Amino acid sequence: MKIVVVVLTLFLSNCKERQTQEIKTEEITFSKEGTLQVFRKDSLLVTLDMEFAETDYEVQTGLMYRQSMRDNQGMLFIFPDVAMHSFYMKNTEFPLDIIFIDENQRIASFQKNAQPLNEAGLSSVVPVKFVLEINAGLSDQWNLMEGDSITYTKD
């Protein structure tokens, strides 16, 4: 009987130790997959390194679980159809400007300074095919406007 109690005590203490161990996950880092340029008429406004979100998983996670992004980086969501889209900032740890882009690759609307970890829906207001996420404040810094256009290339 003493052996059973000792074995059970050791087993329970090992389980308790495992429960208190911190689970570490790998940091998600930016992976350059292409380049995006923003134009006003024929004038180049900015060139960005781009990561693309196209699969269901990539679209659902976006920039979640990341600490930050450089000002020359962004994420472009490419949807199969033109539709109304709504984004939220769940598990996104830094503020973003969310730029909604129509099927003609023209900026259609903005959601500026989307706040980290906020689960409120941020609507495109109009049907769009693309969504560009950049660091908050950059759309104002670059003076981006509805009607500006984008082009992108994949590496």
C-alpha cells in the first residue's frame, strides 16, 4: 500500500510541475512575398514589402500574434470575389490602418488607427476585392486618398 501512495504522490507532483511550465511559441515574423506600390495618377507615393493573405487560414489570422511590423511592410489580403468585408483586431497587438481596395485596384475606403485587441467589426463600407494593412498613421503620413491606385508583384 505504501508503494502505491508513493507512486501516486510522485505522479501527481510531476503532473503539477508540467502544469506550471510555460508554453513557449515561436514568434511570427514578416516574410516578404512581394512588393506593392501606391500611386496617385502617375506619381509613385510609396513602395512596400508585402506579405500576402490568400488562403482561408492566412485571411483568418492576418497579422495576429505579431509584435510589430516595419513601416515599409504591409499585408495584402486578396479575396476571390468582390464583396463587403469586415475586419477586427482580435489578437493583433499593434494599431493598424486598414485600407479597402476595389476590383480596379483603387482605394475605396479606410479604417484608420484600428486599435489592438479590439473585436469591433471594421467594415469596408463598399464592396472590395483587396485589403491592405499597414502600421497606423502611415496612410495619413503618406497622404493616401480614396482613388489612389495600387499595383503589386509576387516574388
